[in-house]
Amino acid sequence: MSGILYVVATPIGNLEDMTYRAVRILQEVALIAAEDTRHSRKLLDHYAIKTSLISYHEHNEEQRAAQLIGKLQAGESLALISDAGTPCIADPGYRLVSQCRRVGIQVAAVPGPSALIAALSISGLPTDAFRFVGFLPAKAHGRQQMLTQFKDEQQTVAFYEAPHRLQSALRDIVEICGGDRQLAVARELTKRHEELFSGTAAEAVEYYAGKRVKGELVLLLSPAPKRTPEGSVKEALARLHAETDLRWKEIVKQVAKEFGLPGSEVYKESLKLRD
Ligand code: SAM
């Protein structure tokens, strides 16, 4: 019988955000794989957890995953933790988890904090659907390219960003997505200097101008306002027909999407034009 790999979430700042189950599992497993063993030892000491730690980080993932799989297959149960929050969410762990799945080792979640979910939950931005894209690219060109994708995004977009790049990221958002776009910056969540900025992108630039931003943060961009299409459905159909080589089926689909109408309705309109 193989052991179980427990993927255990740990606090993102406030040590009290540890679940009872997380503490018990970390006490019971044979070994804990941690991103930075010295960092995690402090958390374990706080809860008097004596289990041994082994490092598992982006530089030794491949070799370590094979070793850990061997232990699991020998019947030992292990836990995977990261420096903070939920492992595998912009943190190491994916390789180990996917390999466990491939060889039939049970993987169990021990859920808890994640900066992404904590930020979304207090942002006041729509949370019914959202996109998480991890860290924004560090270089200006990559960041601007990524932001261009979100100019018309209809879901809230969440990014992790380093504090020293916040101001440039905000300026790019104003430039690319517009100064009126609503956003939130959740900083130092669950810690003493927790702060949530909420306002337009232009207001954010002004708020952070000249400030030395410190700590960890999540940047959330509201969905783009829906653009109202110009002209009538009939005009849009006629324009696409005249200006493109698209077939009527495709034209109807595009116009229906643009106007937010059922395809059948736009199809009927297109028949009148074709006649
Ligand atoms: N796996 C983690 C999780 O589930 O939250 C995220 C790990 S990622 C390497 C670290 C990034 O998460 C930080 O750079 C920051 O963007 C965000 N973060 C972590 N803790 C945070 C906190 N207390 N407040 C705001 N953002 C935080």
C-alpha cells in the first residue's frame, strides 16, 4: 500500500491561520517536503511539530520528486508545504503532484490560506468568474503584452506582483487598459500592515506615487466595461459581408457575440439581407 501525499496550505502571514487538520497531518506524516526548510521550521516550532523536513524547491524538483515518490511507494505518507499559502499556486509542487497522479499515489488536499483567494474575497470586485495569471512578467515589454490581453477581459484578473514593480505596473495599466478601470491592491494580507487599496487605475497611480511600497501584494483588475457595438445588427452583418471573406455562418456568429444576442435572432436578420 502506498502512502498519501498531503498538499498542506500554511499561513500567508498570520500564524493563527493554520487549520487544526493541517497541524495534525504535519505531526503524523513521516516527512515534510518544504520549499525552504529553515523558513518552515519556524512555523513547525510554533506548533511544536517535530516531523523532519526535506527541501523541495524549483531547483531540485525533478530529482527530489523521484525520491519522494519512492518513499510514498514504500508506504510512507508525506506532506508538501511551501513558504506561505497553498503549494502549487505560483509555488513548487506541480511536478510531484502530477507524478503521484500518474503512478496512482493518492494526493489529498489540506486546504487553507492562499493570497489569491484572500485578496479576491475582500476586494469588492466581481468574483463569480476570475482569471489568475500568477506573477506579471518582470520586464516592461512582457508585462505590457500581457496587459494588452486583459484590455477587454470580462472577468476579474488577479496577478501577483513584486512591490518595487507596482508603480510601473499601475502606469502600464492606465496606459493600456485606461485610467478609469477599477482595481484593487491587497498588500500584506493577515499581517500588521495589511492594506487594501481600491479605486480606479489613475487613482492608484496617484496614491502610490513617491511611496516606497513594501511587503507582498496581489493586484486585481476589474472586468472591462462592456463595449456597446456601433450601428444596427443589419449594418454589422452587411459590413462584415462586404469587408471579409467570412462565410455567413461565421458572420452571424461574430455579430451575435458582439451584440450579445442569440444566434437564431441574428441568423433571421441575415436571411433578410441575403434575400
Ligand atoms: N502559494 C502562495 C499562495 O497560495 O498564496 C503564493 C506564493 S507566491 C510565490 C508569493 C506571492 O503571493 C507574493 O509575491 C505575493 O504576490 C503573494 N502573497 C503572499 N502572501 C501575501 C500576503 N500576505 N499579502 C499579499 N500578497 C501575498
